[in-house]
Amino acid sequence: MCRSATRWARPCTRAQAAAALAALGLGALQFGLRRGGVRHRLMGRLWVGPMAAVALSSFGISGLRQVGPFSWIHLLSVITLVLLVRAVLYARRGHVAAHRWTMIGLYLGALVITGLFTLLPGRIMGHVVFG
């Protein structure tokens, strides 16, 4: 566990950064694919993996402690994991609109917007990206 993850070189921080970049790229590619096709389904499956890895790896980073070893970002990780499962279930059950909006919300909210906050000066990911 990366208790005081003040250096970007910590393994869980590197793993989270790699997974986030993979999810960011795969998600961007996904937006360009025809919906519902074989490629779309394959890319979606490939995208869920890094998204789950980003959320799960956050539990190994506890530099900002607000409630025991956890912070508000860990709540977002739990929500992300729940929404990933729901989005997959929506797709399997044919609830296309619910699937679409859940996935778009995850990409923008759990990845892009949250990612931008992690790049603020003094944050771990800021050090990873900007040195």
C-alpha cells in the first residue's frame, strides 16, 4: 500500500496513471466507433478493465486522509465501480440509452474531470505528468 504517496515512483501511483491514460485513450477511440458493432463491444470491454483498475488502485493511495486511510476520492472510486457494473448490465439487458449515458458520464466525470483535479499543483498525478 502506498501510504504516503508523495513521490510518483510508487508502484500503485504508476499503475493508476498507466490505467488512467489507457482508459482515456480507449474511451476517446470508442467515441469514434459505430455504436453496437463488434468493434464497439470489444473496445468497451477493453475500456472497462483500465477504468476498474483506476478505481481499484486508488485504494492503495492514501496520502490524503480524511476518514481513516480514506478520502472523498475513494467514495468516487466506489461510485465508479458500481456504475461500471450497472453500465455493463444496461448493455446486456438492451437498455441502450441508460448504457450510453452511464458510460459518457463515467468517461467525463470519473476520468476527465476527476483527472483534471489530480493534475493540480502539489498533487501526485501533477508530479507524474509534469515532473
